[in-house]
Amino acid sequence: MSHVTEPQGWASSPLLERESEVLAIHRAVDDLCGTPDSGQPSRRGGVLTFAGSAGIGKTTLLAEARRHAAERHCTVLFARGGEQERQVPFHVMRQLIQPAFAAMTEDERRDLLGTWYGIVAPALGLTAAPEGLTAPDPQGVRDGLDWVVTHLTVRSAPVVLVLDDAHWADAESLAWLTAFAARAEELAMLIMVACRPDEIPADAGSLRALIKRQGTRPHELAPLTTSAVARIVRDALGEDADDVFCRECWAITGGNPFEVVELAMKGRDRGLKPHQDSIPQLRDLASAVKGSGLIDRLEQLGTSTVRLAWAAAVLGTAVPISIVGGVAALGEAQAADAIAQLRDARILTVLTSLRRQEVVEFFHPLIATAVYRSIPPGVRVAMHGMAAQALVDDGFGAAAAARHLLEMHPEGDPWVVQQLRQAARDSFSAGAPDAARRYLARALREPPDAEYRAEVLFELGSANLLHDPATTINQLRAALEEPKADQELREAITYRLAQAMAHTGQLAEAAGLLSDEAKQATSSRTRLRMQAEQFKWNSVRMDEANSPARSRLLAQFAKRLTGRGVPERHILGLRAWDAAMRGEPAATALEYAEQALDGGMNWTDQDFGFEVPAVVAVTLMYCDQPGRAEELFNAGIIEFEAKGWRGAHLSFVYTLLGYVRFRRGRLAEAEDFVRNGLQIAERVGHDIPAQWYAVGTLIETLLAQGSTEEALRVAHAYKLAEGFPQAVVYPDPQAVWGKLLLAQGRIDEAKQHLAAAGKRLDLRGTRNPSWSPWQLDLALAQITKEPEQARATAAEAVARARVFGTSSAIGHALRVSAATVDASRAAGLLQEAVNHLEQSPAACELAHALIDHGTALHTIGDPHRAAQQLYRGMEAASACGASGLASRARSQLASAGLRPRRLHASEQDTLTLAEHAAATRASVGLDNAAIAAELRTDAQAVSELLSAVFTKLGTDRLGLRRAMGG
């Protein structure tokens, strides 16, 4: 709908007995603007709320706020909720934002919104919804709106955002506002909200929280006293109004400012004498101000005028006169006469919209409500149908018509189904899946023709797949059972239903569905695609009956494939991941990963999902190619954010990117990424896989930093030990819990959980200690009471690591194995571990091995080499952020009385630079051995360090770009 430039036709009652509220408004605006002429004003934003019954004067106060804000040269954003528009998604947001873009060209809008254009423009009504593209999730749209409003605020500060009748605001706008309000204090923004507390919907708890934000009560407006009512009456009817007459006005209206003003105006229009003798006539006039009396007065204006008022009530706010007249079935002259009568009766007012059209609005929402409720039900339904048709014909589109279609009786009309489906697509593309679901559910009740029923069910089931997959399953099952679904549609339903089942933990059911459908498929292409999907969901099933058999079948499939299409590349990617999990040689995993990547992988293909690109990236990480893994994850983040996917998908990728940083030894960065992923997961829901991934990775990172108490707090906060998920999660939650118990010294409990995790993983054939180092942690737990068993456990882990063949896996296993033998043997194992880890990107693990090696060397009587290794380990641990490990190195040096050899100043500088370069090089995944051979001079060391740093900055350029606002 058009936005009205000055929607204040009924904001005219005097500001009597509102001194404290007006003072609060002026103080808040003045605090926002800062002290005049102070050079650098200190601006303070915030939230100011007003509550009260209908007609109590909230709108008049907000009009005063807007006036004062404009006087102080503030930018004012205004919107008002509408009783008839509360089902229209982003109705309030469009009122707030569209005026800022009204004078811009399309190119200017695109330039201003930048990468957010495709995400927020449909929600703001700045462009039509794109066809055939995946839609943003609600959180992505809210994040985009955050950026838009923040950008406008920074450009146009100070900003006053005013929302009247918030109890009628649409759910999507309200969700944004209540979340964004916390930022008002950080920005030069003042948010003012007015609502009727008794009319806040039951599901709008966020609005109740907003008006009582930070424990403060809203300004609750009280009725006027007799003296204030007398002032209004005497201003309207003359100073000779007697006290008895004025007190009667107060008694009749209850001190409601709107009713007092309306009564006084009616008295003036009728020439009423304001004396005691006129009280009977006064009471007659009062009955015409509201309720049935108002309707009686309206009906006295004639049939045409009544019809126009009905049409305006049905259409809602800011509707062009031409459409109102059409819905009322009146000609231009008749409509003009009716509007003139309604203006004179203070029922309607005429304003100008941003489209430079004349539009009508009711003088007050109380009048609009009374008129709408007076329309005979049958006539009201018919007028909603006429309104829908008129809006579509006038170019407002299906989305504007949809709320009217919801009010119509189902009659099997194909046009209604068509418009509702289009409105659902528009809403879905705007990030309003709840509205899309309402429209599609209504389309089903119409009902659609039998040949389209499966399509509507499929669309309904798909509307919530990214956001609430549990609600999609019944609709998709019903769609699959429709007899007239063609083969292509049936396949699409099957894939989407399997996704929904998998995302709700029904992995076995998803795999079974795909197996059944694959047997019925007549196309080899379809069977291949369904088998790929079946492999994918089986690979993450913890309860899979015969995981090794599935792996053998997958291996046989992969041998015959060349990666010609997306299904083949997905099978090859799954084969790479499976090979890595099972500890096959890393070269095998890398070969299949390269084949999967040849031709590219799309992270946002809603039919194929993001899981396979993610596991291919993780495979590269386990194969000691973290730089390439990060490139893939960064590509995923760019795709997700470009399409507004800021839910579970983005949480996974941030967490896994943090996991890569953790394995590279960049612990502070890892923690930042993982906490970001965890925060996103919590916005989506609790106990979802994304949360398990984030919690486990965060605990691993905190343990590596030496923050055991914080790791324990996180574990308790997310109830890590109270039940482990039935899906494959990495790092394995039970193994992580065992490692945390070991760090606390709870040895027996640690052994129990680590052994249980190992048994479960071995049954699945998951034998790669790089994927889950449960054996290495179990060996450390066994050392005290079961030294022989510890050596055997560690030896098995070393053997598995050598089969996999990566330097990081072998070095880690050798380091732990050294802890199970005497010092002389340990020194040799640790030297080999250091040699391997220097070839790997595992910087923190290298620091650990160096410190262990230095300790062993000291024990066997080699203080010079011991000091050097401890010093190197301490420097590397500090560079990684492993403060606990660095402290251990310092303590070991101090307790043994060891010091690194004294070097010449220039030699010391070169060594320090080289050590920093080595730590940075390891953290960015460079080849340590090759570059170490080149470190011969100060200049070379500096050059290497700078090169590594610039490489790191290049990797993080995406994050820098996001921080700069796209």
C-alpha cells in the first residue's frame, strides 16, 4: 500500500494534563540531539513507551514528539499499525523505510543497499519478489533490516523512530523492532512506541517486554480530570459554559480526550448552548460519537456514503480514492460527494501518499473499527472479494490482495488459488514464511483443482523447511500421496521430505523413504540422485545398522563415477568424507575430494543441501589442507549471506570455520567464530545439530587455551553430559565430555566415557584418530593405573594415524604415545613427533610436542637442547593463545633452572622473528620445512613473517568486508 506522508488527521485533541509525558518526550529528544552549541554533543538514544486505552491521547502525544523532533532537526521515521493490516508482513517496516527511498531511482537504491538489496528490498516493497530463487530466512531479513536502519541512522542522525498503535503491528515488523530496540542506546536513535496494553495479542510477548524494557514502566495515560474537560468544552463552545454542563461532559465521556473533543465539536456544529438546560441534547449527541450512535449518524448520510465508508473500512489505511470508490461501486462524482460528507462529519480525512495520490483514512481508529464491525457479514465478505480484485487490477499485486482473500468463503475459485500462491511466493521471498503458510493453507481450503493440489501441498511443506522443518512433514507426506503428482514433482517432494525428516532427527526414516522411492524410479538419473541422498543421510546416522557395508557400497559407486553432474559430485564428496572418517590413506580421500570439487559445488542449492560441500571442506582440513578448507567455508558464508540464510546453515559454517582455526592453533579466532556459530544456533532452536557442533568445538577450544573451568561451565550450561545426539556430530560429544573429565582429573569417569565413545565409533568403522582422538585421550587416562594398556591403546592410535598418513595425525599420536613410555624412549618419539608436526599446520599441537620434548630432554640430561625446545614451545604456545600450555613451559624452565642459550643480539632478533614466522606459518597452513630452509638472514625472516601475515589477512578479508558493512 502507499505510505501516507502526513497521517495525522485525527491527532488534534489538546495536550491537557500531559505535562509529565511531554516533558519526558522533550528530555528524550534533547538528550538524543545533545546539548546545543557544545561542539561535540553527547547523543543518547533509547526507548520511550506510552500505554493507554483507545482515544486516551497516545497519538496526540506522538504528534507532539514528531513536531519537537523536527524542530530539533531530527530525522523522523513514522509508522502506524493497522487493525486490518496486521496480517500483512512488513506493513509497519514499509511505512518506516519507504519514504527514505521514495525519491531514489532503482539504481540509487541498489547502490545504497549494496549486498543487502536482494534480501531486504522485497520485504520493504522496493522490488517485486524474484522468481525461482531461494528465499532468505527471517533472521537474515531481520539482520538486513538492522543494517538498513543502522545505515540510515548513521547517515541521518539523530533519528526518532515513532510507532503508533503497536498492538496492531504485523508480527514480522514487531519481531524486528523488539530485537533492534536494544541497539537504540548505542546509536543516535530514539524509539517511541504507543499501544493499547489490553489489545496486545497473546503471542506478542516481545512487545510487552519492549514497553517494560529494563524494568521501567511505560507512561500510562490517565483520563482527563473535570477541569481539563471543562477547558476543552469552553474552548469549543464558549467561556460561558457552566460547571454543571462541563461536569456532565466529563461524566458522559469518562474523561476520554477523543470523546470529549468529538462531543465538543458536535455541540459546536449543532449550535448547542453550553448550559445545564442543554444536558438532554448533550446526551443525545454523545450517543452519536461512538458505537451504534456513530453508525446511526453514518446511515443518516445516505446509502452511497455508507457504502463508501464500508469500502474504506474494508480496504484499511492509505487506500487511493479511486479504489475505494470502485469497491463501493460508486462513480467518481458519487464518491467525491460521499467523501465530502464523511469529511464534514469528521469520519474520514483525505491525505496525500508517496505516490502523489489522494488517499482516505478514518479520522480515528475507533471510528474505523466501529464502521467495519457494522458491515453485514455477507456484504463484508463480498467487499473483501471486490477489494482483492481491485488491488490486483490496479497493480498492487497478489500480496496486497491476499489479506482480503483470507476473509472470503472458499468456493473452489482457481483465480483465488492462483493469487494466494503468488502471495505466498512473494511472502516467502520477503522472508515471511508464516504469512506464506497462511496463504497456502487458505489456498488448500479453496480448494485447488485436483491437478494442482500436490503442488500447493509441496509449496506449503517447503515454506518452513529452513526455519521449522517439523511442520513440513505432514504436508509433504500428503503431497506424496496425491495421485496426480507427475514424476518430476514427486521426486522434488521426496527430496524435500527427506530433508525435513533428517533435520528433525528422523534419519532412518529419511533413508528409508529414499530407498523406497529409488526402487520405484524408472530413470537411472533419478535412482542415482536418490542413492546419493540416501548415502548422505545414512552417513550421519548414529544408529545405522551396518555402516561398513554402506561404506563398501559407496566405494563401489564412486569408482564408476566421473563427476559429470551434481549427484555424481555429491557421491564423490561423500566418498571422500567417508574415506577420511574411516582412516583410509589421506591421498584416497583427497583424490575423491578433488573430483567432487571439479565442476564446483553450490552451498545454497535447496534441493541438494549444503551438507556435502561442508564435509568436503572438512575432509580437506583433516588432510592437512586447512587453507583450502577455509576457502570453501568462506565461499559458503558469502553464498549464505548473499541469500539471507542466517539460520542453522550459517551456524554450521561459522562453527566449522572455527574448528579449522582450532586445528590450526589460532585459538582466539576459533573461539570467536564458534561463539558466533553458537549464537546463531540458539536463535534457531535448542538441541539442534548446529548447537551440538558449536558446543563441542567451543569446549575443545577452551581446553586448548587452558580454560578448563570455562569449558566446564559451557558443558553444564548446554547439558552436554545429559544425553548425546543420535546423529553423527564432530567433534564427537561423548569423546569431548571424556576429554573434559580428564582435564578435571576425574580419571575413572573419563575412561568410561572415552571407551564408550570409542566402541561406538569403531562399530561404525570410524578409525581416524584425526577425526576423533578418543584413543589418545583414553591412553592418557589409562597411564596411572593401567600403563601397559595405555601403551597398547596409544600404539593402536599411532598405527591408525600412520595409515591415514597426515603429518598432524602422526605427530599428535606420537606425542601422546611418548607419554606412555620412559623418558629415553619418549625423547625419540617426541623428536619424530616434532619433525612431523613441523610439516603440518597444527601449530598448537607442535607447541605441545616441543614442550613435551624439552621436558623429556631435561629428564635424560640434555639441558641445552631441553631449554631450546621449551623456549620454542613456549613461544609457539603463546602465539597460538594456549596460555595454559605456555605457563607450563615457563614453569618447567623455572623449576629446572633452565635458560635458553645466550645469543648475540642480531642472532637473537633473527631467531625471534623466525620463531614468530614459524608460529604464524603453521597457523596459516604454509609448508614449514620448505620455508625454514630459506630462513638465513634477518631480511629473509622479516619477509617470511610479513608474507604469512598478508596471507592470513587475505583469508580473513571476507570478515573485514562484513565488518565494514558489505
